Amino acid sequence: MQKMKKMKKKASKKAPSRKKELIIYIYNVVEDEWSFLSSIQPIEKRYSMINDCNSSSECYLFSNSGESEFIYISPIEISNTFKNYFQSITNNKKVDIYVPQMKTSLICKDLYTDKQLFGEIITKAKKYHKVTLISYATSPEFLELKERMIQFGINVVTPESPELENAWTVNFFGSKSGIRQLAQQSRAEEPDFIMPDGVICVGKLDAAKIAANRYIKEKGVVLKTNKGSGGQGVLIFRDGELPKDYKSCEKRIYELLSEDGYWERFPIIIEELISVNYATPGAFPNIEFKIHKSGKIEMLYYCVMMVTKEGKYYGLDIHEDVINERTAARIIDTGYYIAEQYSEAGYRGHFDIDMIASNNKHIYVGESNTRNTGGTDIYKLVYDLFGEDFMSDVYVLNRNNYKFNNQETVNFRKIMDALKPILYDKKKKEGVILSSSSSLRSNQLLYTLLGKNKKRAYELQDNFYELLKPLGQPKF
């Protein structure tokens, strides 16, 4: 009997069984774009852009829509109101949101140098067999965070990131010059993989000379930095927008390049201006892929992007009919070819390809984003709500260009109340989903509308505008 008691006592001291998996998602958008953002002058403009980037943090909660539990590392505080709203739409049962105390803009570094917070996460992580670490983008700081967690004995896996020796693929293929070099190398093997005619140069003076020459000859030119953010780092000049004589044109371009420090910091790409009909819904097709750790390539969806004449992205539409079958076949074929090159080089994770459907019927590759994209969070949300047939079952309309023309900030709860008649209904499987509340600090409203077809989705958008009128006039 005494022996049995000792055995029971010994058993009670046994370590508790560890749970299977802990998912940690880090929204490191600024970290990803830091080389570009840190070069922006004046400093007030830099901070404004950083704040704009961080204000989208709540959107990427939806990148985890299919997860019942996860930890979310955010650069900004996320209110319980929005957290509860996110959970009311998705199947998520528990999300712990952490914000590092330090605000250097390098969030992974801020996390592992925050002794209290990092210690808390390590303690929690030790209760799991493995930690799945996912980020908006694979940065050097993210890979350092992974190594530091491993040093604490954590079994860390990064299924959406390349290995350390292949991490160069992120910046190379995600740069304007890198994708252009790939296009040039692939010309014989994949003739449909074409980019606008252009050259890469270094320095504002040479860029101004080359761009002015092209503008005078072709009555249009595009200049791009090797890296950019949110439409910054792109200059588009059309006929009549620059002086017609060469010297004056060169001088004016040089003056414009001198307004921001990043034109001197990065290589500059000078391209032909592709003629595009902005009234055509499919002028800017886009396709997103995921390369799994094994190297397997998965096409996630295609869409059409909404882009201003200044080259700024402001939303997308997703549905199988947003582009015709011929165009869809073409972008899928080109997309798979590019994905194969990325996979062979060792890139892993999400990436997309921005394309341009020109008036001359050619489809050009514009750039590639080797990270989570402007559509990743929307794709994950819609996939969770509708399953793998979402491309045919629902028309998705997403926008980030709605602004209230008010001096005072509009309250999130008031917006929810105003939009109550068209808020997403799980039974009807349609309605509006608000992507963020923090963006309201600058009176900007980010949203996604889901309708059974295009007509219904745009009807809902008309209703959306009408219902918000009492709260203030919009400014687009």
C-alpha cells in the first residue's frame, strides 16, 4: 500500500504534456520596407509613412482567419473592440496580441530585446512541441528572432520563409532590378515574360538625362526606385507634363528626384510608359502564389488591382470573371514560370506579380512582391469563409481609399452602427467587413465587400456610401 502511495506521488510530479503547436504571426511591414522608409526626408514625412504602414496591422489579423488560436505581434495597440469583431467573423477562439515596448520600427528586434515580453513568449512557447513562426515578410531581424528562440530550446519552424542561405531571394526578386534581370535571362525560354522596355542606372544626374531623352522621344516616361512603399518611389510623366526641350526637361526631372533622398540611395529604373486604359476593369491584373517548404508551388488566386494614374494602389477585385479566360491563362502561365524560378533559387512563402494589360494587347510584368501582399489577408479571410471554390462563389471588392472629410476622428462603433444593415451576415454570406479601426485616426476606412456576383458587390458599395453619409462626406 505504501509503495502504491509513493508511485502516485511520483506520478503527480510528472511534467504536464505539451500542446502540439503554437502559431506566432508578426506584422513586420515597416521592417520589410525599412531600407526605403529610413531614407525618406524630411523626417516628418518618414514618420507619417511609417504610421500609415503600421495602421494596417489589424488587417493582417485576418491573415490568420483559419486559425483557432494564435499569438499576434503588432507594432500598434489593437483594441478589444476590434479583436472581438475579428473573432465574431472568423472561427478564431483565442488570439493574444502583444506590442513590444520599444518602437524602433524593427519589430522583430524590438521583440527579442524586450526582456519581459520575450521572456513571456519563451515561457509560453516551451509548453508546445513546436512553434510555427510566420511574418508579413522575411527580414534579417525575423531570421535573427528565429535563431534566438532556437537558442532557448524552442523547436521553431518557419514554413513561409526561405532558409538563411536562400534569404537573398527576398530582396533580389522583390526589387525592381532583380525581377528585370530575371526577365532578361528568361527571354528565350519564356517569351511571354516581358517587362516594359527600360534600363537600370545609379545616380540622379544620369537618371534625369536618360529619362529626359526617353520623354522627348516617346512623350512619356516612368522612373522607379529599386525599392518603394505605398506608391512612393514612382514618378509617371505623360505627354504635356514636362518641358518639351531636352535641357529644361532634364533639369525638371533632376529637381523632382532631389526632393527625396531615396532616389540617390537606390538604383533607378527608367521605363517606357505603357499605354493603359484606366477605365478598363482588367488593366492591372495580379496573381499570388505560395511556395511551400518542400518547393511545391500553389497558385492562390488572381485579381485585378485598382491603381491611380499616379501609380498608387488602392484596392482589388477578386473573382474568376474579373479578367477574360485568355488573359487568365496568360498570367497563370507566366506566373507559374516565375514561381518555378523562385522555387529553384530557394525562395519560400507568399509572393505576387503585378502586371499591366496594355492597349496594344500585351501583358507586361511590372514587379513582384516577395512577402505577404495587399491581398493575402483578404484571400485568407475569404478562403476561411467560403472554402476552395471562393473564386466562383463570391465576388470580393476591397478598398483602402475611403476617407472622411472631417476634422474630428469618426468613432468605429458609430461606423458599425451606421453600417448595421449591410454588415457581413454569416447566414446570407454577404456584406461588408471592416478591415481596421486604427486607420480611422487619419479618417481612413479600410473595408472588404462580399457579394454573390459583381453587380451585388457594387450595389453593396453604393449602400455603404449612402449609409455613411450622416457621419461625414467622403474624400477619395
